[in-house]
Amino acid sequence: MNDEQLSKCLAELGNITRLKIFKLLVKAGEEGLPVGTIQEKLNVPGSTLSHHITKLMSANLVIQRREGRTLFCTANYEVLNEVVALLKDQCCVGI
């Protein structure tokens, strides 16, 4: 992951609604959550939720999959781990 991709991830998580969505998905684990459950838990209108999920997907932080008529969202743990690792790698190395 380069600095531009890292910046995009952090920028998308800088929105409080997107941060809440992402935190909820991280808590949900590898199975993820149906979009309807996310909407219910966060009390976000459907069109607003769709916009925020699209933004998170554009940063590759969220993955969607369809099972029948249900659309599931899952946190992309690989990208999350990269973001955390890049930030931690800079810890205490001096300027």
C-alpha cells in the first residue's frame, strides 16, 4: 500500500458515519452483516448508507457479496491490517 492509498483509507474513515459502519463490520467478523442489519443498528437511511458503503468500498475497506436476495458487507481485514502496519512501522524510528 502506498501513501496515496493509505491517505484514501484514512480519509474515508474520517467521516463519523463511515467510521461507525466500519467499526460495526469489524466487530461482526469474517461473516459480515447484511446491509439491512447495518441500517437497523445505525439508524441510517438506505440511500445514505449506500453512499457511505460505496465510499468505503472505493478505498477497498469493505467487500460486498450477494447471497440470494441479501447483500452482505464485510470489513476487508487485509487492508485494515496493512493500514495499521504502515502506521505502526513508523513508530519510534526518529525523523
